[in-house]
Amino acid sequence: MAKTTPTYHLERQIGGIVCGVDEVGRGPWAGPVITAAVIFNPNHIPHGLNDSKKLTAKRREALYPLIMKSAKVAFGSASVEEIDHHNILQATLMAMSRAVENLGIKPDHALIDGNQIPKLNCPASFVKKGDTISLSIAAASIVAKVRRDFLMKKLSEIYPEYGWERNAGYGTPQHQEALRLVGPSRFHRKSFAPIRDLFSQGIAIRD
């Protein structure tokens, strides 16, 4: 099977000001969801863009300033409290809306990674596996990933036991063991089953 790399074809086909939108952080047990919206000048697109999951951390960090310099970029987020209150899907859609709003300009169209469209102030379409198809979405996936990884590293300074600087809040064996030993923190998602199960056992949140 041939490898798929993103192109600017969809953006050119739609025309006008097109932003790509992606999220990072739906699966982790801790931390917020971070989203990004990216609008490129088609004459200034950095080389080497791809789905963030297909790039090394070093490569993502190298591309981050290039994207920030060459594109219009805005971020959105949904807090742990919003995730627990609304559910992870709705919180993600809220964060996507915020990223587009934070661009400061109204795009002519938004390309949304995934299979659902958030409430936006512009026309939009979803693109399944969009970070492997659209360069704007791929760039959004990269900057959102770098931004969230940095945030989780900062949170790991408060709670080093969970290893968030390495696992970004995902349920790795180290993270699971730390939860068993010291319990959950205020940055854990209480609505997620592994954390919810701890509360059912009478384990309280740490300060």
C-alpha cells in the first residue's frame, strides 16, 4: 500500500481562506484537550509536514516555529472540568470552535479532522484522517501536539510521579502504577473509566 502524504489540494479546490483544524489529547487520562487552527499562505508552506503521529518529537519541535512563522495559527482548549462535564467528544468540538474563533479572522471554509463538525462561524467540512490528506490539518496536528506535550511537561513538575513528561497523560504502565500508589490528581479526568473506578474504591483526589 502506497504511503499517503498530505497535500494542499483540498484547500486549493475550495478556494479562499481555508483553515485546517485538528485536536490532540482525546485519549489521555489526564490534562486538557488542545486544538489548533492553521491558515497557510500557499506560497510559504514548510517542507516535511505530515500527520504528527508519523513524526518524531524532535521533528515536530523543529517544524513548530516554521509553521508559527509562515501561517496564521490559533489554539483552543477544553479543560479537564469541561471534559468531565460535557464528555470528551463535546469538549473536543468546543475546543475546535475556540481555535477557529481565536484566529481573529473569519475563514471562508474550515477543514475539520475527523467525522464531526463543531459549531463555527463559517462553512466547514470534515475530513476523515485529515492529517494525512490536508497540509493545513497536518500542520494543526503538529502545533497542537507540541503545545500539549509542553503543557504536560509543565504539569509533570507539579506531579512528577505520573511521568507525564514522557506519556503525556496516556495510561501507560508507569501512569497506572502511580495511580495505584498515590491516587489521582486534580488534573485527571474523573469521567474516564480508569479514574472513575478509583473513586468507586474510595480513593480521593490529591491536593
